[in-house]
Amino acid sequence: MSNNISLPIIVEVDEDGCFIVNCPSIRGCRSYGNTIDEAMANVKEAIESCLDEQSNLLDNVNKYVGVREISIENKSGFQYA
């Protein structure tokens, strides 16, 4: 029997090419990296640290539902790459 848990991770990249990773199930749990592999390793450490500090954290994690897009009028001329 595996003692692993699976948690969703959201990956973004900023204007400098830095990867930003967020675990939406654990409030405030995020990390960064110059590569996606580095960012994933860093967020894994962040999650483990959160769980070590609060052993009952898994009893209160937010349930991840998913990602959606929404369309709005672009009044400012914002360009999304």
C-alpha cells in the first residue's frame, strides 16, 4: 500500500522565464525555479514543509476543482502572449 498523496500543481512562467508553481490545495504553498524541473522539486519541498509544520493540514486542504477561462472585453488593449 502506497503512502503517497497526489496534489494538483499549477505552473506559470513569468516575463523573465522563471517558472512559478502553486499548490492550490494548500493555501500559500508555492515556489519558483529557473527550469520546470527545479520549480517542481522546490514546490515538493514546500509542500512537505507545510505538511511537517501542520500535521493535520491534510484534514483541511481545499478541494481542487480545476482551471477555467473567462472572456472579458479588452478595453485597455492588453496583449496576452
